[in-house]
Amino acid sequence: MDRLLPYILLLVVGLGLGITIQVFSRRLKRTSAELVAIEGEEKRMFSYLHDLGVAICQDTTQAELSKMIVDGMNEVVSARGGALYLLDDSGEILEPKYLSKECPPLIEVPEEVRKKSEMDPRAMESYLRLSREASSAGLLGAVLEGGAGIHIPDIRYHEAFRGTQPDDRGQRVEAMLSPLRHSGRDIGVLAVTRTSGQAKFSANDFAVFRSAAEQSAFALGNAILYREANERRQFESDLRNASEVQRVLLPQGQPVIPGYRVAGTNVPARIISGDYYDHLELGDGRHGVVIADVSGKGVGAGLLMAMCRSVLRAHAWGKSDPALVLDGVNRQLFPDIREDMFISLFYGVIEGDGGSIRLARAGHDAALLFRASSAKIEEVKPPGLAIGIDDGEVFQRVTKVLELDLLSGDLLLFYTDGVNEAANAAGEEFGMERLKATFLESAPLGAEAAVAAVQRDLAAFSGETRQMDDITLLALEKR
């Protein structure tokens, strides 16, 4: 027996070595398969990143990019289905931008929709593609709030669903989800899924998913910035076009009014102006002059200004009573003016070349009258209510006509509040005293000189301070 012991030990060692070699061989085969799988995943990842890079450089639509991201991510991690939800402009709603065909629900589905989908699968698809989710609610909201990617073995048991069944087929739904951020700004959520019958996501799958999600966020963020820049450029182009149209509405050159000289200017604070001035023929040898200021700024004020100009021109023809004209303008515009807006306006009707002018004021700043004979300035402010404040009766009762007789050398100056309320760097306003002083000095030189002098002194006073309101001037000189 003692002589057999070495052979027995050798046999045991041999058997053990054989078993060890078999185990090692199996592990080696498994490791090799895992390496092949990882290499394949890396190749798919590089291909995905390449496609994203190309998409960023090209004029890819958001819909095309969304599909590329979801389908590409499914390919990278061998997922069954995926979804991309992006925040709307308010940042409070997540909108489905692309859901792959095999993506199970990631949001709560009403019982009636689940039952309907048993008869018609399109009901579920339609519901998921149209449903918008609050950015603070549900599974997607939890991902956004958490701020990091998560791997959920089965979303059926996630607290976001509160025990309800998100998937109508009762399958296990494994998901990897990641918030998408770009330049410190949340833009959405990306998700990929696998269901019962598929292998579970590995730790390597999750690492790859998070990395690819970061690159996806970069691509989406740049696409959003590019789209916003395009929209901004288009909006600015539209504003410039609107500004050009608006400039055409202003008088082109000086009017021929027997016995008078007229000069005017309009300097918008923004691209679109809420001020305007005009002169128009009224028939029977009469002429009209008008200056107006719409409350507010920007496109809304500009549109209301254009409406006011058209309506006044329509009502003015053939009428010698400026108060009657303003009453008609107010009654027509009142229904279309928002409660927080109004129009101040000064309108004058010149009766031939004899020096008689009839004035009506709708809540506008007082006009300044320079009398050549006395070299003094008077304020002209007939009573009147701004357009858009009252629907008609009060406006008509309050608005009164003032008739002036102008002599040779007399000069009327109309202006909007962007003139006297213009401020300098110290916050001081140009004010009425400076305006009167400039007008008194320049009025003897005529209408053009008076308008130019006010502009010059206003610019010198304001310096580099940004213009906050439209500046409009209109001067009427009796020859």
C-alpha cells in the first residue's frame, strides 16, 4: 500500500490539474467573449460619436437628431427600446421628441388607455407620443431632480409609479436613464430599456450609457443653441424689415403747404418705434399735421402706431374740425387697444395760407409756440383725453378745439415725451426748461434749425446714456 501511495497522489493531482485546466479554459473562453462584446460595444460607441459629430456640423433638424440619438444609443448598448424627452421653453414640461418602436411606457398610463390598447395597439403608441409630462413629476422628473444617471432593474417597482402598472404587458422593464445638461442648463432626459427575455444591462453598459448620454447632451445643446440663434437672426431680420416698412410710413421729404414750412424727425429707441408724425392733404386747400406717441415700446406699439396712422388718415379727409376727427379715431381704435395701452396725439388743421390753425389734443404733451413779435414762448394745450382710455362719450365731451392765428415767423413745436424725459448718466431729465431754452434760441432760424438744435442739445445732454424712449419732433413755421 505504501508503494502505491505516490501513484495515488499523482493521480489525484492529475485529476485536480485537469479540472483546474477545464475551469480556466471555460473562464478564458468567457473572458474572451466578454472582451469581444466590449470591443463590439466600443466600435458601436465610436460610430455613434462619429455620427453625432457629423450631425453637429450639418444642418440637422431636431427631429432627425433626436431619432439619431435614441436609435444610436439602442445600438450601442443593445437596448430594446429608447426614448428622448426634452424640456419646453418654459422648462416646466417634458415633451416626447422621439420614442423607438419597441420602447415600453416610461410614464404612467391611464387604465382606459391600457384597456383600449389591448384592442388597438396604436392607442398606446399615440398616447405615449402625445403625452407631455411635468418636469417635476414621475420617473422622468425624478431623474431630472436627481441630476445623475440611474439604472433601474425594474421600473414597475419604482416609487414614481406608486404601485401602478406602467407596462400593459406585465413584463419586467429594465431601464437606464440620464438627465441631459448643457452649459449648466437642463434640457431633457434620455432612456434605454430592456424587457423580460433579454440579458440584463451590465455595469459596463451603464458606464457606456452615461458617457454616451453626455455626448448626446452636448450635441442636443449645440443644436438648440444653433436653432435659437437662427430664430433670433430671423426675428431680427423681420424687425429690420418691419422697421423699413415703418420708415416708409413717415413723411418722405417736406410737404408743400402754402405759407408754411414743416420739419420733422423720428428717432426710435428700438428697431420699431411707437411714435410717428405725419402731414396730409385734407381737400379744399386744407392740410393736417399730426404727432402721436403710443404707450409702450416694441412691436406692439409699432403695430398700434400704424393702425392709428391709417385710421386717422381715413377720418381726416374733408373735415375741418380736428376734435371730430379724433373722436372718430378713438371710437374705431378703442375696441382694439389693450387696457394697459393708449395713444397720446396732437392734431392740427391748417386753413389755407392765411395763418389760421385749429388744434385738438388727445392727452399729449403741450406744444410750444414761439411768437416772433415778442420773442417769447407759450405753451399750447387744449383739453383732451388720450385715445383708448374711454369708448367715446367722455372723450368727445372733454376734447376741445383751440384756434390759433399764426403770424410770419411764428413757430409751433410738437414733441413726444422721449424728448423732455431723456436722461443723462446722472439720471437727470432733459426737462421742459432746457427744451424751452433751446427752442427759444433756435426758433428765429426756422423750423429745420429748431428741430436740429433740439436734437443736438439732447444728444449733448444725454452723452453715452442709452436712449430709453422714442424721440419725435415736428415743427410748423408760418412764413
